[in-house]
Amino acid sequence: MAERTGATLTILPADSASIWGLRPYFSVVDELTQWHATPRTLRVWEGLTTGLAKVHGSRLCVLGTAGTLASDQGRQFQDFCRPASPFVA
């Protein structure tokens, strides 16, 4: 826990049951483009993004490497980010 702000860091698995109901201010998703579009991963993504939407000023950081996108979900996210960011290759 950060003494000055009281902020905490919680590391969670990509498990839809543990994601729903959270209201994160900052979230990091690793290798989203390698997530396969299964019902489980779609529920995780939906739970995370709906939780972020409930917190004013929340941020999402998506980490990934260059390569072939494994899912439509990763491709859609990359297409969404490309016009707004000089950092998306």
C-alpha cells in the first residue's frame, strides 16, 4: 500500500469470476492480441472494460509484442487505438 495515497496493487489472473464487480483506476493487460476469442476471455475483457468505465479518469495499459494477432478481439483493439496513438505499430 502506498503510504501517501493509500493506493494498492492487486495482481489478478485472467479469470472472469475474479474480474466482475471491480472498479479499477488503472489496469494492465498483457498480450491481449494473443488472447483467443473464447467465451471465457470475452467475459474477462467485458468485465475489465465495464469496470474501468465506472471510474472517472481510469486508465488501461495494454502490453504486447509484434506479430500475428491471434484473435479478432486483439485486432479490433489495435484498430481502435491506431488513429489516436503514434505508439501503435
